[in-house]
Amino acid sequence: MCKPSLIDAHIHLDLYEKEEREKILKELDLYSVESLITVSFHLQSSKQNLAFAKGDGRIKAAAGFHPEQELPSDSEVDELLAFIRKNHKDLVAIGEVGLPYYKMKEDPSLILAPYIEMLERFIIESNRLNKPIILHGVYEHAPIICDLLEKHSISKAHFHWFKGDSKTIERMIRNGYLVSVTPDVLYEKEIQQLVRAYPIQGLMVETDGPWRFEGVFQERMTHPGMMHRSIEKVAELKSMSEAAVYKQLVKNTTEFYDL
């Protein structure tokens, strides 16, 4: 029986090997995957993802600078923002942007202020262009990002693979921000708790591929088809029918990204 359709709200399509990417695109219909929101690491990544989107209508590109890397120069940020302005009609969002939580865990001497300044530039641009923003912000960095979003009156914010405290989760729910969960919802208690706490109208599913998962997904290439298992788990955690969850999550993603 054909599965109901779903949308991968966060994938790094350009980071897959060419053969893997071709396999995924060939199998989207087989797994009832309507669309892929492919996010970017930097300018070159943004250009590559936009090229994919122009070649396949199921691919929706976002342009941004992933924070878990060395800071770019001001001129590099200027160039990326110019690219976003020039191509904003062909982009569904600005992202992935945020703060370097894991990089700071590895190097506590890293100074956060320049990353906050860079993120604010992307937030200002998302406001100016009226584009959703896709955020990498977890634990103690999430309230900092919420402060910036509130400062600039941003409502269309998507925190992907979110992890954080209950107070921040409540704040995000009040502000109407969306969160997406990966296949680790099958085995991570923290993510399961997030799903229980968050209203179904604020949830999406993602893979964050090519990042790999554990449990039943151990040593398997991350494929958008895995999200069907995520939906099953979300339905169980929310005490809802799978059909209702599929319908609501596609609605959430379609409306948020104006697909």
C-alpha cells in the first residue's frame, strides 16, 4: 500500500556523494516524499543547492552559513547576502544559520559575539525579504537566538533538530516557532519529550542527511524514506492516528515554506 506523502524539512543534499544523491532523487516517489528543503553550509553550497532546485522542482533550496565552522570574513558574508538578495525569489528560506554550540564544546575559548553579530545580519535579511529562517540553535544558545528573533519581530523561524530546556520550549511555542525532528525520535528520550511537549501544529520531520543515525538505522545511508518511521513514532507519542499526523505535518511544512 502506498504511504501518505511527507516532506523532508531539512537535508544537506549537496553533502551527499553523487551516487547517493541520485538514488535518493530516483526513489522520492517510491517513498512518497513530495519535497526536500535542502539547506546550505556557505556560499558555494548555496549555489550548488540552488542549481539542484532549478533542475528538479521537488528540491527547495535555502541559502545560508552553517555556524559550526570558522567564521567567514565580512566580505564573504556580504557576498553571501548579495547572493541571497539576488536569488531570493528562487529560495524558500535563509539557512542553515545559527550559533556554534558543538564547536564551542570542542573549543571553549571560541568567542561567541562575532557569531551572534553574523546571525543577526541573516535575521535582518530574513525580515527584509520576508523569508523563513532555518536555525541551528540548541541548549543555552537557543534563548540567545530567541532574543534576536524577538528583537526583529521574526515569527517564521524553524529550529531544526532542536534540543533545549522546557522554559525555552515554552517560549518557542508562544512565539509560534516550528521545530523539526529527525529519525532519532525513535530512540532519543529527549526528542520524544520535545514531541510530547510541542503542539502538532508546530512540528515537522527532517533527516538532516547525510548525518547518520543509530538504532534500526545503524550503518544505513540516511534517506528521506526513514521519516515514515519518525511519523509512526510521533503519532504514538501524540496519541494520534498516523493519517492525521501525516496530514498535519505536510500542512505545517507547506504553509511555513510557502511551497
